[in-house]
Amino acid sequence: MANLSQPVVLPVTCARAVQSILSILLAMLCTGLALPARAQSAAQTFPDKPVQVIVPYVPAGLTDNIGRYFAAKLKDIWGQSVVVENKPGASATLGAAAVARAAPDGYTLLLGSVGMATNPLMFKELPYRATDLTPLALVGLAPNVLYVHSSVPVTSVKELVEYAKKNPGKLSFASTGFGSSPHLAAELFAANAGIQILHVPYKGTSAAMNDFLGGQVSMFFDTMQSMKYTQEGKIRALGVTTEKRLADAPDLPTVQESGVAPGVISSSWFGYFTQTAVPQARRKQLADALLTVAGQPGTQEQLKAFGLIPVALGPDAYQSFLNAESARWGAVIKAQNIKVE
């Protein structure tokens, strides 16, 4: 029996073999340790090329303005260019489809709005799968204000509803496209007030506002940013679609206060998406950067100047918000039989 208290001496060939095996194991260990280091280094250098943000609406509109402001701030954080590209059309589905089809590497983002929750409920077929896109950060809410053209002989929501009932088919409302917040807000208002209003869709806020100011359409649910036109006497603001009056506009009543259109609560919202296939660690980096910008005092002031309420919801809270939006607007879409073939 071998004496285990004595050192074991291996033959030279065995010793060399063991040394060779140890060298291989050491090399494998070093390689294994180096992989996370390289991955970490890659994560720290993201992005190492320009990032693209798709805005699925026309230039110079509210969504475009938000996208360009955030792009400039993200460039400051990342030290890389952030390029905004406008891809309007088909109720924002063309822009969403472009992002869904892009390489899932985190270098292509979508700045979406209400249509991201409502389009799957209205379109018979989308040019992308809704599950291909995932939320990153919700950055702003924009309460809708019910505006009427100055030619409409009313000064309150109650008078507007009475006028609509006495003059069926005479009133029309502008929207920025099927399924947009202005569209759904008007449909909700018409349904709850028991009136009929003709829908006139446009490709963006600028086109809708131009015709509204010109009197081609009677009504428009838009953000607080359009209050400036009321000072010129071109339009009147009748009510805001919030539960309580806004602190920044205490003299503007809510639509609900009229007593003739209960439950008219709506707002536009703006948030970022990317492909679901982007690795989770990369998605977290993107969300963190967006939330950092959203939380900056300068950003919050700018969003208020745009007529928005600043928010900063991360992926999980944003997803819950989207689920609630889909459920709420799904009921309106079904009741009003809104479909896009």
C-alpha cells in the first residue's frame, strides 16, 4: 500500500502531461474570465455609432419636436449623433414597421404615441407584429383640450352639445389620423354626449391646425400648446379632458364639468420603443439614458412649454400603462365601430 504521507513522484512523461493539461485549463479559465470583461467593455462603449430615432409623423409637429429635443440630449450623454428620421403614413404604422424590421441591436428607436396601443385594435392587418416592439420609456402626457372655431356660435361644452343636437351633420372635427389621440378623444366625446360629428383626418398636426384655423373644420382636440390661438380670437377653448382642472390653466373647465359629456378623460402620450429582440441589457441601457434625459429639469421645462405633463416611466410601468390604454380605447373603438381596412 502506498504511503500517502510521502510526496508522489510522477514519471517525467506524466508530469509533462499534467503540466500541459494545467496550461490548457489555465488558458480556458483566462478566456472564460475575459469574455465577461469584453462584454462589459462593449456595453460601456455603446453606442459606438450614430443612433436612429424614427418619428412616424410629419416634421415640425409635436412628436417631431419632442424627438429632436431628446436626440440632442442623448447625444450629450452618449457622445454620439442621434439622427431623427420622419416616416409618416398609415396612422404611424409605416414608421413602426421600419423599426420592427431594423437590426435588433439597439441602434434604432421609435418615438410612438397612442397609435401604438390602438392600431392593433383598428387595423385588420398591420405591416409589422405588435409583439416585435417593446416599450422603453414614457416621457410625456398631453391632456387634450376641446377647441372650436370662432365661427361656431357656442361658448361652453354644454352649448356645443345643444348646438350639435339641433344641427345634426353640421359639425366636423379634425384629427391627426385614424386612431390618433385627437380622433379617439372626439369619438369618446361624441359617444358620451350622444351627438354625431363628421371626422376629417389629416396626416399631421400642422395640416389639421391650418384647416381648423381656416374654418374648414369646426372642432379639434389638441394640446395646451394651441391655447395661443385663443388669444388671437381664432378659436375658443371650451374644456380640458382631465379629471381636475389644470394648475396652469385654472380658469379652463374640464369637459366633465359640463354635465353633458361624462367620462371624457383622454390625453396624448409620447414614449420610446425598440425591438423586442434587442438584448435585455442593451434595452436597459437605452431606457436608463432616456429616463435620465426625462428627469432633467431642463427637459421638464421644455415639455411643459410643449404643452405636456412631464413623466418618466420605465419599461415595466410603461407596459402597464399601455395595457390600460388598450383596454380603455378598445371599448371606444368597438362602440364607435372604428375600423381601418
